[in-house]
Amino acid sequence: YNPCCSLPCMNSGVCVLVDQNYECDCTATGHYGKNCETGNKLFRPSRNSLHHLMTHYAWVWKIVNSISWLQKKIMRTVLNVRTKFVQEPSPYVGMSEYPTWNNYINKSVYARSLPPIPRHCPTPMGIKGPTVLPDIEVLSKLIFQRNNFEPCPMRTNVFFAFFAQHFTHQFFKTDPKKGIPFQWGDHSVDLSHIYGDTLAREHSLRMHIDGKMKYSTQNGEMFPPLTSEANVTMSGERLMKGRKFAIGHPGFAAIPTFFVISTLWLREHNRVCDIMKELHSDWDDERIFQTARLILTGETLKIIVEDYVQHVSGFHFQLKYEPEVLHGSDFSYHNQIHSEFQLLYHWHTLLPDFLKLGDSIYTLKELLFNVEPVVNAGMETVLKQLSEQFAGKVRGRNQGPELIAVAELSIKQARELRMYPFNKYRERFGLKPYETFEELTGEQKLASVLRDLYHDIDALEMYVGFFVEHRRYRQVLGETILEIGAPFSLKGVFGNPIGSPAWWKPSTFGGEVGFNIIKTTNLKKFVCRNVKGCPDISFKVPENVKYKSVEKNVEKGAGIADIL
Ligand code: HEM
């Protein structure tokens, strides 16, 4: 068989066939040796030691956070260390096994960090593990299916879950017709989910007066415009119940939480336009619109780093969105979405089976294409309710019945992509491969189930590995999801053009006032200034709210993936 089937090359070395044998091309990997296994011998603390340091010793971090130059120095180091794991431009795109020009220029395909496993190997995972991968339904039952809802130990709330979904769906846009690895997005935080992915859609959503976006007033509150007023189509329009609203992302009619968060951004856009209009009475509609969009991009990035990533990391070290810390370095302002990032972000276990909105409890399915509960209860009530409901733990055996089919689809997609095994990905991202299933899971029973299914720890599928890994202290996500996700996430945020030296200055954002909106925003302020009553929102359930399960009796029916 093809000797590259043993996936021998480490540290991004490239496997090449030479006379029935393999060689690893270690050029520019910083490693050498037959398998590019030997590298810089300098002492480097393990990721676990670093994680331990960042998540303990709160008093030390309090001091560090208060010393500006030290905080910036550590932030710069975090960014440099993390983002170096993302090769750019990636030689691998879609299903390409080697670099090609055609793939490089094709932006309608996700890139990837490791090539597909070669075809025609002794086993689907190369040379290790069973000759046929475990049945997806069996995996779903044994590894993913939820019996009892397990809340997130870090008190993550469902507002976080929906914020994550809203934010990421501006750049995770798998083409529904062609399927993975094809996509229809721009690979960046471009706010296309607010403003539309085409110029035509953007113009349909704009008022063309003072830079503002169209809106409608329902029950005395500002909401997105009705589809009849904006003349844009939303996917699944025939399934929409009650009022039909027009949003930048055509898929955002699917669940009402997209609508909630889109409403917040719409209000913020129009608020910022008022400020710009006041400051620049000579500016036309176009200039106010464009500047407001850039300010909202900056606000998004600030909230993502300082509220969202901060929460996910569990760090006592304060993360900051200050792009200037990278100026003068060789950091590149460009981003490409990778299939691995898309797959690891399937955090559907965050979702409980039921949501309380207004006075009623709904299954997720009952909320599909149904914004009426939000409009009727009002934004203040709904936001408070979302922030007080516990999200689920991101781990196996916690995927609700209505979304279990999405996990099955993800395993299928990862197989179609011929993803390298979990341990190979750990090694690719500088983590020590696990030696046993027990070490991976931290428990005997699950370890033995996995051993029966995969025979060898080195044959465990990447997607499954993400969800069976034990959880570290103060951690919303498993080590591997976090350590592979962080480089992509930080590259995506800090690689945005607005943070580059030529852009990151007051004049880009309409002067000091606009620049300061970005620099001083945070999640609480963003919600408070756009919602009557200023609800106090964070990504955690407030400490005074005890976990209580939300339940109702439901009949079993079709899963959500069958409907969408
Ligand atoms: C994809 C449903 C919430 C992350 C999908 C898919 C469905 C779905 C049906 C397509 C599956 C496929 O074809 O692969 C839902 C529903 C939700 C929900 C009904 C809420 C009620 C979430 C949340 C996250 C999330 C909270 C967390 C970040 C993703 C990602 C994808 C995805 C990253 C891939 C998107 C793409 O590549 O286009 N979801 N999901 N979803 N979901 Fe969710």
C-alpha cells in the first residue's frame, strides 16, 4: 500500500512517495529527521502548564492586568504563539492532496490544515483501526445522544450559545446544495449577516437616509423590517409563522434567537448613524452607512475577544482587542476559513431541549421560523430569560433529541473530508497525542466503548475526539477544541483589515468619537444602550440563579435537520 498511509510526517511535514517508499519534506517546518520529528529543543512549558497558569492565581493576574505594558506584552505573545499554527495561505484547500493554483484561487471552498488521508489505504484512518469505521447511528447513540441534560459547569447561558451561532454563521456558510467543503461566504468577519452578502441585498435593507437600515416598529419597539418592506427573500419563507422579518443573512429566519441578536445590531447601527450624522453634517448617506458598518465591525471584534473568548478561555488574564499590539510584526491581515474550524464549532450540545420565552416553554422545533414569542414578550424580557437559562456542557452524551441528526451529519461530513485522526490533529497543533482512551476520556466506561469501536487510540476520528475528551478546570470546551479553535479564532479576529496599521486609526471610524465607540464597548453596554430597561446581560447565568431544569411533555417527531 501507499507508505504515506501511515501518516508518518509530523509538524506539517509533507509526505512524498519516492521509489515505493516515503520521504517527509520538512522544509520550513522548523523540524527535521526522517519524520520531521526533531525540532527546537528549547524549554517550552506544556499547554497544560500554561493553561493551569492562566486559570489559577487570580491575584497575580489582577496585578498583571493592571500593568498595561505587561498585559500588552503577554497579549502579543498569546497572539503570536497561537496564530503561528495557521499556515497562510494554506497549501490544502477542499479535497486537494497537494497545492494547486486552481485551489488557491478558489475562495468558494474551505481551506484545511492537514490534507485528506490518502485514498486506498488499508483502513479509513490510514493503517490503524478497523477496516470499516463505526456505524454512525451506533456512535450517535453511544457517544452523542443526551439522556439527561448536563448544564455547563462554567454557568454558560443560552444567550452565549445563540450569540456564538449568530456570530459564526457570517463565515461558516457551507453551501447547502454542493455540501462540504464548498461554501458561499467571504472567510471573514464581514458583518454580511447584518448587511447581506450581496450589494443588492444590502441596498434592499438600507433606508438610504442618513446611513440607516430599514426597520419596523412592533409593539412600540424597533425590529428589522418586514420582508414586504425590504423586498428581500429569506430561506424557508413558506415555513415562517406570523410576522416575516428581513435580515441580512437569508437563513436567519430559522430560529427567533437569530432575530433577537440581529435586532440588537440593527438598533446599534442606526444609533451609530445618528452619532455620525450629528458629527458630520456634510456626510452623505453612503459615507455614514459605510463608517457605521466599520464601527460595528470593530465593536463585534471587541466583544468577541473581551467578552466571548474571555468567557470560553476561563483565563484570569484579561484578553484585549487592541490590534496595535501586532503592528510592526509580520502578522498578515487576511483570513481563510478551514474545514477543521467549521467542524469543531458544532456546539449543539450547548442547547437545552426547551427554552422559556415570555410565559411559555417551547421545544426548539416549536420555535423554528417563529419569531412571534420574541415580538410578543419584548426584547427586555427575552434577553433576561436567555441570560438566565443554562446552556449545556459541550461534551458527548449531551446532544438533544431534536439536534442529534446534526451530530450524525457532522461525522459524515468529516468522513467525506477524509480528516486525519484526532491524535494527528493534536500533534499538528502542538499538543501531545493521547496514549490511551482512558487518558483521553478520564473515565473507564467511555474508554472501553471507544476501544471496542476504534481498536486503537490513533484511529479515533477527529470529530468524535472533540466530544469525548475530558474537561480541564474552568473550561467550557475540551482542550483540543480550544487549542485548535483558538488559532483560527484569533487569526480571524485580529486578521480583519480594520485592525491593520493603515486602517486602525480615528479617521477610518469617523474620528475619535467613532474610534472610542469601538474602544469602550463591551457586551453589557452594547445590550444596555439598545434595549429599554437596560438588562444586565453577560455570557454567564447570574450567580443568584440556581440551575433548574426547564421541561415539558412532548411527543417524539422529526428532528430539526429533517425540517431545515
Ligand atoms: C450547522 C441546526 C444552534 C453551530 C447546522 C445545521 C443545522 C443546524 C440543521 C446544518 C447541518 C449540516 O448540514 O451539517 C441548528 C439549530 C440550532 C443550532 C436548529 C438552534 C436551535 C447552533 C449553535 C451553534 C451552532 C448554538 C454554536 C456555535 C453550527 C455550525 C454549523 C451548524 C458551526 C455549520 C454551519 C455551516 O457550515 O454552514 N446547525 N443549530 N449551531 N451549526 Fe447549528
